[in-house]
Amino acid sequence: MLTFASALIVSYLLGSIPAGYLAGRLAGVDIRKAGSGNIGATNVMRVLGKAYGYPVFAIDFLKGLAAVRVSILIARHIQLAGTSMELIGIVAAVSCVTGHVFPVWLQFKGGKGVATSAGALFGLMPVALLIGAAVWIAIFQVTRYVSVASITAAIALPIVILIMISLDQARTMALLYFSICLAAMVILRHRSNLSRLVRGTEPRFKRK
């Protein structure tokens, strides 16, 4: 129980590191008052460019990956069973994404959790994440909307994991429930994007 509690707290604090906000401060901008006001990599890239956007995405991704892998390594070190190691990884993933979306340092107003969710999923199920990434890229190339690509990939992931479970490529149904929760969180965090899509005001990345 202490191990799970430690994973929860440490992963939340790791996830709550506001990379986008800190990048904005380095550039002399409060990213919360520019563009869409979101501290995620997409808004950072729109406002500050790729030189800031790519590192922010990488840091947010690595937060999720690190939270999962460190928690699993600790569980392995104290010789927890395989199922318990998977569960502690899921606890760490959920806590890290929650920290990113609701960071204590910014009055619980954070990013949308896409990059951090991707990192956490890569730590738990790299094959599923790679398939989800392929879906994201395909949808983005067709629509040029980051929000549409993110929502579609989030919805696709539970389907991918369910197929993997049916093929005995995953051990527990907990991963499916986890992916459904992540998909729900990503969709909820994109409510404003969905509203702009309906109104036709959602910005899209232009082809060069």
C-alpha cells in the first residue's frame, strides 16, 4: 500500500511540472494569456514556434514515461507480482496525467494531457501507443487539426488495447479501463476545441 501511495504522489508531482508555462517564461511570455491560453505543446508551438514547442512536447511525453517506468522498477525491486507491477504502473500513469492536467502550481489549470498520456502509454504498452501515434499522424495529415487527431487517437486506443487483449497481448483488463479513462479525459479537455470546430473557428496548421 505504501508503494502505491508513493507512486501516486511522486507521479502527480512529476506530471505537474508545467513545461509549457516555464518555456513561455523563458521566452518572456505568459503562455496562459497567449493563443488558446493552454500550456500544452500545441499552443506553445503556435505562439513561440517549434524551438519551444518540440521540447515542451518531449518533456511532457517523458514525464508520463518516467512516472510509469520508475514506478514499475521500484515494484520490481521490492518483488511485487506481475499483475501488481502493471497496476502500479497504471496508478502512476493516471496520477501523472492528472498532475499535468491539474497542476497544483498553476491553480490546477494545466494542459490537455495528450503528450503525457502518450508517454505513460508508451511505458505500459508501447505497441498500442505506436498504433495510436500512427492514427494521430494519419488524421492530422488529412485534417491539419491537432485537436481532431488527438481525439481520434484517444478513441482508437481502447479499441486497439481490446484487440490486443483478445489476442493475449495484454495481461489484464485494467489496461483497457485505463485507456478508456484517458480517452474520456482527453475528450473532456478538448471541449473548447470541439465547440470551435462546430463554429468553424478552430485554427489548423497550414501546409508549408
